[in-house]
Amino acid sequence: MPHIHVIGIGTGNPEHMTIQAINAMNRADVIFIPIKGDEKEGLAAVRREICSRYLTNGKTAVVEFAVPKRATADRTYVESVDQWHATIASTYVTLIADLPEDGTGAFLVWGDPSLYDSTIRILDRARKASHLPFEFSVIPGITSVQALAASHRIPINLVGKPIEITTGRRLAERGNQAESTVVMLDGELAFSKIDDPDAEIFWGAYLGTADEITRCGRLADVADEIIKTREEARARHGWIMDIYLLRKGHDFDDL
């Protein structure tokens, strides 16, 4: 029965790779690299560099595959993601079916496969929809949350207080409720709509790469600068992957 490794590769720095991840890559017959169009060529380039740097098994092949774009017209967000995942699952079925009977494949996943990535659920979907027999294992990677905290030299949480991890869409709907809120996938710039004069923001883009940008400060003071910096970076690179922490309060302020 084929086996699939779902390997977290960190946020763009090849040195984020763990020994466990490197060993799994070298056990694979095939490593699958997703291609997401010219505007996101940088994402594929990092994966290629990782393969070039760490693959020592001369028998391991590298196969690139096109990821279909998500159709959003006349669909809700959930509907568009559901249909998109179904299409990608069909692609996964084709890739896995081409493996040897007891072969091993590997998907290289940005960050960690468990945090705002859908490779695991799409593999489950592919197996159920096709009845294709295969097993898979998950190898964790450094998340953008960890990379953000490291770049700003901060802990994510305040002492004894909870953390919320959410999306920009949810933040826009619900507002900033937790003392520490990590926000991912914020194409809406929801932070700019938060009316909290005491909130702090710790923002980062292209974390772990040579293009890394970070900004921090009182939200009301730096929000406009972050928006401008983000727009300029997106125009320069053709894509952007960013994350931020919103924080209100301080350690021990409830004593």
C-alpha cells in the first residue's frame, strides 16, 4: 500500500527543515511540489531549493503539479473552498495512483500541516472519494506563529492568559476579543478596522526568507504604515504571505 509523508517545511527558510523531515524526504520515491502560477513562483522555488539542498537519495524523483485556482464567483466562501478542495483531491488521487504499489510520496507543506493548511483534510477526502488505499503520516514544521514571535523576540501569550488564532475574515466579523490574537489569512486588512487605542500589533511578512519584513507598535500609530508596506511588498513580489499578533494588556496586569 502506498504511503504519503505530509512534511512541514517551515515558513520559507530552508534551515527550518528538521532532521525528521529531511529523513522522510529521502525515504520517498517521489516528492510532489505544487505550482500556483507565476505570481507565486517563489513558493515553488523554496521547495526546489529544499530538495536541492537536502535530497541525497538519487532515486527520489521530484514531480511538480499545478494547483487549480479557487473559483469564487456566485459562491459563498465555504462553498468555494469545498469545491476547490474536491478538485485538488482529484489531483492527489492521480498523483498517488501513479506511485508503485508499496511506494512512498511526500508533499512539502508550507509551515506546519496542522495550522491553516488543508493537505491533511484533502488527503482524507481523496481516500474517501476514490477508495484508493494509502496511508499517510504527518511530520510537523515550524509555523508562521513561531517565526513571527522569534522575529519580534516576544512570547505569544501574556502570563496565564489565552491565545486566539483566527483569520482576518473572522476578526472583521467578531472584533478583537482575546488578550492575544494571532491573525492569519487577512486579505481584508481587518486590523485597520479595529477601534482599540491601546492595542499593540506585531506584524510580519515573508517570515524566514531573505525578504522578511516586520513592523510593530501601537496599532493606531503603525496601521497605516503596515498597509502601505504591505501594498508595496505585494506589488514588488506579486504575492504576500503575512501574519500578525494583536495584543492588549500586559503581563500581571490583573493582579
